[in-house]
Amino acid sequence: MIELPFARDEYQQRLAKIRAEMGKRGLELLIVNDVANQHYITGYDGWSFYTPQVVLVPLEEVEPVWIGRAMDAAGGLLTAWMKPENVVGFPEDHVQRSDRHPMDWIADWISAKGWGVRHIGIELEAYYFSPKAHARLVAGLPNAKWHDADLLVNWIRAVKSAPEIAYLRKASTLAEAAVARAYEVIAPGVRECDAIAAIQATQTAGSPDFAGDITALPPTILGGENASAPHIMWSDRRFGENETIALELAGVCRRYAAGLARTMQLGQTPTRVADTAKAVIEGMDAVLDAVRPGTTAEAVEGAWRKVIQRYGLKKESRIGYSIGVAYPPDWGEHTISLRPGDKTVLQPGNVVHSILGMWMDGWGIEISETILVTETGHETLTSFPREIHVKS
């Protein structure tokens, strides 16, 4: 068995919180479709979510159940903390068939447990849970009472334990190493894909003490006019002379992600870039001054907005989000957002990635920090110079 990332007591504490919330909502069974939430509850870790898989959490105090493809049940025995009978594989003859669906089999399994007549909460907003899967599951459990339980687990995840924060600290060191490596390899004439290869090697093997995991979002290095759009992917394009490059990178340890965005300049820094960077760095200082227990998410964003308004700048998108355990295609937790209207009150153990990206007409810059809310204020988990890195 692969070493669990956490002690069994931690999983039990998570389950207790989940079940308490289920009780408040009148739920007797929770069907978990979000892959990160499945890992959070069971420890299961594998690249098997391209076929349907679920985690079942009954209200009574018994172990959760992982159900996925039969060949991947072996991975459950290696990575999940539950007893073997709570790792269940649906048969291979249900994989990618037009005449049957894994959810047909899963519905029958739930019914055989006597859970088919329960009030069932289900995550309806999960990347790998398809409309067909939901339709087949509902059809297979006609006597269930269905309730949308989207983000039930995510909000519990938003407060990190000390062991989780320890992984985020390790992830942060990998994020710093990745940005440092980017500064080393990016130069005029270098292909974007070659820079990405060096960065990804550092994200994976940048520490001699622990392994880096695949990042839920791929690394982005946005050079020239590509930096006007935040999510353009790399190519064999070569970096040019006098180019501003926005970097959005991360480190991940045991699936816990820490993001780090920085900007570098090849050649002389244009005045417009230097002026915008000054505003963004001052804005980050205002964000950090605002982050503390009892502050609302919208108040943090408001502190940033006051700064950039003085510089005549405007940013429509949010400036941050809760971050933690993550699987592709996203490392955000879909809970706290630093934006107007989000009245979430920050509390110790929250971790947010505040990313101050300014995507202008034909160019852009990015600066971010992964921030832990502490008992008395905050801590930036990454420690890396924010100024534009100039490489002449």
C-alpha cells in the first residue's frame, strides 16, 4: 500500500464535518463526483476519472465507498484508506458501451445496499460527471429523493488543517523553483516549448526531498501579444527581443497546489509596463494588508480596486480564489472568490491564490501570491521577489 498522505484520524475528522452538514440538509447519502473531493475523502489517487467513478458517503458512521472501473479498483486498494470491500469496481463490459452505462451498475449496487430510497445529495457541477451519467443514475434509482449537494465538500475543504498546510508549503517551494527556472531558460530565440519542458521538469523534480505532482493547470508563459489573453497555450514560437512575458506557474505536492505568477522582461522595460507593474505591486501590498480573519472576500478585492483606480486602471475579473487539493483541469476550489459581492468571511486556515493579472491590448503582466489566513493575519506561502525580472 502506498503511504497515505494523512493519518486516518484526519479522514475521520473530514467525514464528521461532511456528515454534520449532511444532517443539517436532511441528506442520508452523498454521491461525490468531484475528483478532488473523492481524493479528499478517501485518499484514492489515480488517473482513472476518464471513466465514471463516485464516492458514496452514507450518513451513518461507516467507511465511505469508492466505485470505479474494475481495473482501477487495484489502485484503490493501494491508495485509499478504507477496507478492501469498500473499494468496488464495476465490470469491464460497462466501459464505453452504447447499450449500457456504468451508472446503471452503480445504481443497482446502491439499491442492493438499501440506499435507493434515501434522500440523496449529489454533486451536479463536477468536470467529469456527464449529463448522461446523471440521467442514467436517476433513472436507476427512481425511488430516491434527489438534492443538489454541489460544493458541500468544497466548503469544508476551504479550511485547511496543519498537515494540509505542510503540503502547501512544500508545493510553494516547487513553485518558486519553477519561476526561478523560467527566468534562467527564457531568452530571445528560445522556443516556448523548450522553456516549458525545463519548467515542468522543475515542477516535478525540483526538490531532492519530495516529489512534485502534475499541476491541475498547465504552466502558462505568455510572451508578446499572447500575454493579452490569460490562458493561451505554448507553441514552438520563439521569444523575441524586448518582450514582456507573463508567467503563471505552480508547485504541487501530494495534490496540493500553490500558484505563483510573475513577469519578466527581455530587454528594456517599456514605460507602460513599468507603470502598470508599479500599480499591481502596490495593489498586492493592499491585498495583503487586508487579508486577516474576519475580513470579507469582497473587502480584500476592494482594497486592490482602490489602488488601481488611482492609476486609472480597471480589472473586471476576480483577483483570487480558494486553492488546495486539485486535479485537472482546475486548481481552484470554487468557493471563496476575491470579488465584489462575495461576503465570505475569511477565517484561519483559508488559503487563497490572489492573482493580479492585467491583460492589456497586445501585452500583459501577472503577479500572484498564495496566501494563508492565520490566527492573527496572513502569511504568504511563496517568498519570491515581485518586481519585474529584467533580462537584458
